[in-house]
Amino acid sequence: MRRIVVVGTTGSGKTILAGAIAGRLGIPHVELDALHWEANWTEAPTDVLRERITRAVGGAAWVVDGNYGKVRDLFWSRADTVVWLDYSLPVILWQLAGRTLKRVMTQEELWSGNRERLGTALFRRDSIILWALQTYRTYREEYPRLLGRPEHAHLTVVRLGSHRETRAWLAGL
């Protein structure tokens, strides 16, 4: 494993796991959200995002975390492993609520100076909680189809359904 993609629903722990994998293997961690979000929660134009990702995955080894379908071809084609965090919805929502509350209370800076706000996180149509609810089933249906495509036959797939499975898998690296 030298080129790894970590996927899963928002709040599943992709970034934390990708960072842990990168640390254990001594390879770069590429966080797609950091390349995607510009100031004031503005999305980078697709051509800019594609250029950033192409540079970030140009090396021989890396761990990418994120679900951005519009740029997936740039790293899935070069990856050797996909790690799918396929946790239950209650687990994901619990983690996401805790993470969001912590970020709101500490005013943690995320990408390009962005910070989460309680009203935005909970009550808007683009709320992170609502996004997780809307995409959970989609990803659970989409990933088996995607991973079964002939162009992805080269990938080793690690599907992790619980924290215990994830800890055991990570300990084995």
C-alpha cells in the first residue's frame, strides 16, 4: 500500500484515519477538503481543484481522503487501495455532532480561514448534518457499484464497518 484513498460519509472519520495511515507509513496525507474550499466557504473551480489534486498526487506514495466524484479519476486510477469507512448512520451522526460542536465552540480554523458556525451547521439547507443524512444511503449504494467497475479492478478494497475493525486494521499496518 503506497497510494491509498479513504472514503466514507461526512463525519465517518476519513481525515483522522488518513492522517493515521500517513503517519504510520511515512507518506503524505492529501485532504481533499483543504484543496476544495477557499475563503468564505467558496468552492474552488473544478479546473483549479483538478490542478491542485494532480500536483498533490504526483508522487509515488500518498493517502487521499474525500469523496469528490468530479475529481475521483485523478487518484482512483493511480491508487492501489481504497479504505471505505462504512459505519452505521447513528455512529456517523454522533461523531459529526461532536466534531461540529467542538469546532463551533473552539472556533477552530478549517481551510482557507473558514470556521463552522452553529446556525450553518444545523439549520441551513447546506448544513453538514443534513448533508450527511442526504448522502449516507447514496454512498452505501454507490461505492459497491464503483468498486465493482472494471477500471477499478486493480484496487484492493478494505471495507471497515466499526471502530473496532478500523483499530485492528490500522494496528496491522
